[in-house]
Amino acid sequence: MPSHPLAAPLLAGQRRALAQAITLIESTRPDHEAAGQALLTELAPHTGGAVRIGLTGVPGVGKSTFTEALGLWLAERGHRVAVLAVDPSSVRTGGSIMGDKTRMPQLSVHPGAFIRPSPSGGTLGGVARRTREAISLCEAAGYDVILVETVGVGQSETQVAGMTDLFVLLTLPNAGDELQGIKRGIMELCDLAVVNKADTDPRAANRAQSQLTAALSLLTPHGAEWRPRALQLSALTGQGIEAFWEAVQEFHAGVDLAARRRAQTAAWFDELLHEAVWKSFALGRREALAQQRAEVLAGRRTPLQGVQALLSGEEGKTATARAGHRAGLNTT
């Protein structure tokens, strides 16, 4: 029997329980973190069965419009669709507008869909701090298609490729030289490059698709199982949505998802380990850390020397020697 009070209603597909569970795992309170991880452990046997799609692109490319059009198309065909939309947090106040639901009015009220906007909270890579855990919770709640819509800020949005099966780059018909600016980084990781708003200028859309196809052919493919390809569609009219989903299914059937997800889990473990080690180090040696930062800012040490002193335990000896020198003592 499920022991966590949210486990049973979440497994029954209750959206309220899913929302509460995501709030729990996003909390930074230690007791909430422990409870959230216990819930994830309990739900682990019920996760992993969804198609996970990451969506990115420059602001204004139509990510939310595309997400709603695809989500509605899938929901009307019997799929249960969860959308995890990441909203940029203010660097000044830390707040977020969280307006993704207002940009998806039809999907937000569909009984077969769940939309969860989350603040990026300063997390790099266009995702939120606990997006991976939220994906697992949505899968446990019975959602078989998970759409992760990133912040939309540029080339740094590659972290989503490490937590989804399929990484989609949305671009515009008249991207022009902007295409060259995004060719490396994001394009090296994308599995599908999609020209959205193709109905606004069909000739420009054809040209952009050809440019994307040529660019993708020059990049090293992820593996022999799948070669990234370029498509075009119009999220506003629905043109190309079916062809997009057919490409997703072809990808899902041909790629070794188990191996890909194992590699992603290993990378996730390493990332959390780095985070935990840094927190432990910073809390346990706060004075030494402040001292070495001051040494670096004063120009008495390079940043690398300061880090090496912390790791080798030399910071205490340095402080004693400097104090003795100021007192006119021979410390050698």
C-alpha cells in the first residue's frame, strides 16, 4: 500500500495531487526535500513510460502556440499530455510572470492535459531546478507524452536535451543569418529542427528548411540510429502537426531509449553530486572560502591558486604566515 499521502491520488491520475507533488519536490526546505525524494522512490516503478519531448527556440518563435496545438492534437486522439513550461526568473527580484497557461487557454482546460509552469530560479539550461523529478511525477500520474518547454533564451538551452528523449529546435522562416548563430550548440543536440509559422511565408519556410537540412548534414550525428532532420509546420493552422508526430514516433521506435536514459541518469547523478559536494564544502569551510575569495579579489592570488589552496588546506598556513609577517616575526 502507498505510504505517502500523495502517492495513491497521484497514481489515480488526480491533477491536484500531481500539482501538490511537484510543489513538494520544488521546495528547498530540507523536510520537504526528504519527503519529496521518498515519494519519488515510492513512485519509481510507475515511471519511464512516456514520450519525453524537449522544446526550445528563440523568444517569439511560437513555442507556446506549438505546444498547445500539438497537445490538443494528441489529447483529441486519446493521449494524456503533460506540459512542463519553464518561465524565466527575474535576476533582480527572483519572481516570474508564470504566464504560460494564459498562452495555452484551450489546452489548459482540456481534461486530458496538465500544464505546470515553473520558475527557472536562476537555473541555467532553460529548465527549472527540479524538471527531471517533475517528469517522473507526470509519468506516474499516467501522462504518456511529456512536453518540456524551455525558457527560450538562446544557445545555453541544452540541458533539456539531457532529460528528454527527443530535443526539438523551433525556428522561423526568415531566420536568415540568425541560423548561423545557433548552428552550433543547440543544433548539435537537436533531433528535429522545425520551421514554425511556415504559413506566413511559404517560400521563406522552404528556404529555411533547406538551410537547416544542409546545416544538420554537416554536423556529427548522435548515432547510427537516427539522423536529425528538418521539418516545417504552422502551429496556428495545424499544418504539419501530424507529420511532426510521425517523425517523433519513428524516432521513438528506432532509438535505444533505455541506453539514452541510463546515460542521462548517470549525468544527473554526477550533477547532483557536484551540487551536494559544493554545498557541503561551502558550509563546512565558510571562513576559509571567504578568506581565499578576499585574497583573489585583492590580487594576491589568482583564482586558480585560491581554489588550490582551499583544496590542499594551505589557506590556514597562509593566514598565519601573513599575520606573523605583519607582526615582524620570522615565520620561515
